[in-house]
Amino acid sequence: MQKRTDPTLLRWGPRRSRPYPSAGPPRGPGPTSATSSHQTPLSCLGPHASCLDLWREKNDQLVRQAKVAQDSRQFLRRQQLAQDALEGFRGLLHSLQVLETQEQLGPRLECGFRGLWDSVLHYSSVLRELLPALHHLAGLQAALWLSTDCLGDLTLLLQTLNGNQSEASEDLLHLLKTWSPPAEESDAPLTLQDARGLRDVLLTASAYRQGLQELITGNLPMALSSLQEAASGLCRKPVLVQVYTALGTCLRKMGNPQRALLYLVAALKGGSPWGPPLLEASRLYRQLGNTAAELESLELLVDALSITHSSEAPHLLIEVELLLPQPDPALPLHCGTQSQAKYLLASRCLQIGRAEDAAEHYLDLLALLLDDSEPKFSPPPSPPGPCMPEVFLEAAAALIQAGQAQDALTVCEELLSRTSSLLPKMPPLWEDARKGTKESPHCPSWVSATYMLQGQAWVQLGAQKEAISEFSRCLELLFRATPKDKEQGPASNCEQGCMSDVALQHLRVAALISRGLQWVASGQDTKALQDFLLSVQMCPGHRDASFHLLQTLRRMDRRDEAIALWWRLEAQDKLPQENAAWSLPLYLETCLSWIRSPDHETLLEEFQTSLLEPCDP
């Protein structure tokens, strides 16, 4: 590992006779004309005062000003005072930078990072008054390295500060607990945050970061221990909300939902941000089977994400949140955007059969997505959600389920008009596909599913001719589609947006059965029989296709074929049922529910009675 060397420490070499530079002519160019009143060079503040005295006077003044800003209860005044204090500190730093002396500092130390700190601490043992300042500087360096993930350098620094020269511990939390910065002298310059306060912030931030990492990798006992360490530290309420939420996630995954709920309640009482604990609460209630509480949590999540939070006053202290990693959508605590939360709510309502609520939420979601001010839609966090066209398909399915067929047709038309813009490299739709255009693998499944949903909407509106026409368009495009993944079976999943072979098979079966049922309704059993036979050939184990075929054969008095099919169904029922490792898109699951035969067992008993009874001579 490459060792990092802080060039400012090199100026503290042994050839210095004084710990601080004396006042003298500034080196290099002075402040520019744009320099603020806070940036007056220290050398201009008085002819008789030493640089240290001038710096301390200005520093203490700014520290007092910053503490007044922290104590102010008026937000605007606190914000202005904090901004002024920060500008003052920047000006003081600028003054120190133009006061570099011109004397040679001697050759650079080539002893590496640890050797450099060893040398500095060695000289501080002679000049004991430097020790608190050195630990303070080490705390600032540690904060910088923790925030930039330089954990190896941070570990070496803490080992050096703790005096562990051999067989040192590499446990960052242990090293931070062991580190004991010396107390500052009563006559030391004023500081906003001493070394011990920095150590406590570093300990809390490190514990939380380590707990999150263990949570992601699945090491739940270690995650629980680290997160509990973070919860016991001093941190502001927004960070405590995150820590409690992470503890709730960890305990839920460890099978302790009641303790998880206690932490989530504590997180919600801690104030904003409410998003992460509400999302985690919805997952917990779903695991417990409390659907009402789950949906209520999702509704509150949507409301919470719609609130615009006002900007805070500038940070004057190094807080825990400044040392945490940037929000990552892959993290279990990422709650996403308002549209993503709205999707979770809408899709869950559709899954559990609350069709009217689902339809309302999907319409609200589409309004959000079509609003230019809303960020581009991306799959909701955990579990991965659908792409944009599939959201339209789910919305149309929910509207049909809720009896709003005309609205479903409008959504389908909107999807067909927008598909080419959503997929920039996709060729024109079905009409050009008929001419043999090389289509994107996404196009056939999405467009054909749109046609099938339009067909179902026309069925609900009683327009049989239009329904059959849409189902036929769907099938024509589907039979031209080639799935990207040629493998059959549960594991045949392909990239997001492109249907697996299993999903395409079920989409074809759903379209065939849907059209077949319309042929039955119009009295054309021969055409219905063809569609049902084809659906069984394409998916031999599909029970709904087999039942519709059985009913048609019985109705057409094709007794021998019906009996043979009945025996196959009986044998199939006696086989152990395997749980499918694959999952179908939600809109397709909804479509398949519309063609499902009710009460299979009763139908089989009726067939047994009617088909197997002796024929009249």
C-alpha cells in the first residue's frame, strides 16, 4: 500500500528552532483585489505582535462567532452567522498560506508515512505543548481519510498514535476506542471541535459504515454489533434515524420482527428523513402478513418523498453524516424517489387484488412520469422493478381489472406512441416489423402485450370483433419474436427488458386462450379448438390451456379425445408440484388470471361423471 505523506507535516522538521514561524515579509504574491475583509494578511495586522499572537486573536474571535451561530435559534440569522464564520476561517487560512518562510527546510524525509508520524511524535515528546495540536491534526486527517475510504492509511495512523509498533490490531473500531487524545490546555487557542470530540464522531461513523457493509454482505451478527455501537454514539437525529432503520433491517432479516419494529418506531419518532424507515416498515409488515399496515406505510412513504426539505445552515463541525458514503441505490436503506415509491404502492395493490386502488395509483404514477419536472424513472429499490414500458402495461392491466376499459385503451395508445422515444434505437413498431425490419428484442414482447391488453379491454366493452382483431395482431407479432435466451426452463432469464423464453411462452398461451374464448363466445368452436390445441402444444403443462381444451372437446362431443386428455390431467395432478424458480412480469400474471378456469377440482369431477359413464347403446 502506498503511504501518504502530508506536506504540511514536513515543515515541522528538526531544523526548526521555534514551533511557529516568526513574522516577516510574505513570500510570493499577496492577496488579490477580490480578497474579503476576512482575508487580511496577518503580517498587516500590527508591527509588534508575533504571527502566533495575531493568528490566535483572529482564530478565537472566529470561534466565538461560530459558537454564537450554533446557539442561534433563528434559522436565517444562524445561516448568515455560520456563513460569515466560514468565510473568516477561509481568510485566516489564506493569510497563513502567504506567510511561508523562505528558509530551506532540509531534505525531505523518505521514511514513509509511519516514519514521518513517528518522527513528529518523537519531537512532540520534547515539546509537550505540541502534543494536543498533533492529535487534533491527526483527527482531521483521520476524518478526511475515512470520508475518502483510505482505510489502510487511517489504520496505520491510529496504530502509530496508539504506540502499537508491532502486531498492531487492524480493527478500526478497536483502534478508535483505544485512541486517547490528550486534553487541551486551558490556555490553548479556542477550537470548535477538540480531538476527543473528533474521535467520538469518527467512532460513530466507522461503526455505522462497517455495520452497513456487514448488512450488505449478509454477516448479520457483526452488522448488529456495529450498528448498536453506532446507535450508542453521539450523532444528530437524521443520522440516528438511519442507524435505527439499519438496525430494523438487520433484526428483520435475523427473524426478530418485534425488536425490528421497536427500532423503526424510534426512527420515525426521530424526525426526518422518514423515507428509509417507512420503506423498511412496509417490508416488515409484508413479512408479517399485515397488508393494511404495509400499504399504509407505502402511502406515507409517497407523501414523505413529496416534501421538499429546506437547505440547512453550513456545517461548522465535522458531523457523522459528512463521513458517510454517498447514497447508493444498491443499499437496502435507499428509499428512491416519489415515483418509485408510488410504483411500489400501485404494484402491491395490483398483486393483492385491490384493483380500484391499483388503478388510481397507477394513473397518479403515470402523471408523475409524464411530468417533465420528475426525474427519469428507474426501477424501484429492492426488489428490482420494471422498465418504463412495463409500468404502462401494468397500469393498463390494473385499469381493466378495475373495470375501466376505456382508460386502459388510452394508456395502451399512449404506450404505442411513446415506445420509439423510450427506446432510441428501436425500429418502428408492428407495421414495419411485418416488412421484415430487424427489430429490437424488446419490441415484440412489449408491443404484443399491448395488443393483448387492448383486446381484453375490447372484451370488457363487449366489442368482440375488435377484441379478436387485437389478439390476432398480438399473436402475429409474438410468433415472429425470438427470445434472446433459447434455454427452456426455470433458469432461462435474460437481460432486463427482454422477455425470457418462459415468459414469451406464457404470453403466447394467454393470447391464444383469450382469442379462443372469444371464438367460443361467438359460437365458433372449431376455431376455438385450434387455438386451445396450439396453446397446449406450446405449453404442455399449462393447466388452464388443458381445461379450456377439455371443455371444448366435451362440448363438440369428441369423447375419446376428451377422455385421453382427462387421464393426462389426472396423472399430472398426482405428480409433485415444483415451485417455479422464475417469475413472470406482473402485467402478464394479471392477464393469466383472466383466463384461469375456476374450481378445477369440481370441473374434473363433473368430467369424470359425464365422460366416463357408459355410453347409451
